[in-house]
Amino acid sequence: MSSKKIIGTAISEIKKLVGSKKIIIGTRETLKNIKRGEIKKVFVSANCPDHLKQDLTYYGKLGSIEIVELEQANDELGSICKKGFSISVIGVLK
């Protein structure tokens, strides 16, 4: 039950962040901002390619950034963010 609660918390956090405009959508932009030190948390969809997850995990460890792997697929994450396209990675700005 606790994992469902954590997942529900992550989804509600994403929905709040979409309204506050404090997110970066996309792998390339998120990695760029991680390297600049402007990201505090990263959400990764369930079907994000493994090589991208490895890159995000590596840079996340270097910058002490929390990486959250969601159970939702990228198309569901796109609809959660109110976008008409799939989203694999979301970065949260500091």
C-alpha cells in the first residue's frame, strides 16, 4: 500500500508543478539543466529507454539529484502533464 501512496504522491506533485511552470520536459533539456545544476528532482516514465535511465542516474548521482521512476508509461505521463504527446522525462527546477 505504501508504494501506491508514494506513486499517487508523485503524480499529484507533477500535476501541481505543471500548474506552477517549474518543470522541464524532455530528456535533452533535463540533462542540460542537470549539468548546469538547476534541477532538484527527475521523474522518469516506466518505458523510458534503459540507456537514458543510465545517463540520468549517472548525472543524478553526481549532482545529488533524486531520480523517481514512475509506473506510468510515457503516453500516460504526457496526458498527466496536459500535453498531446508522450513524455519520458520530467525535470523539476530548483
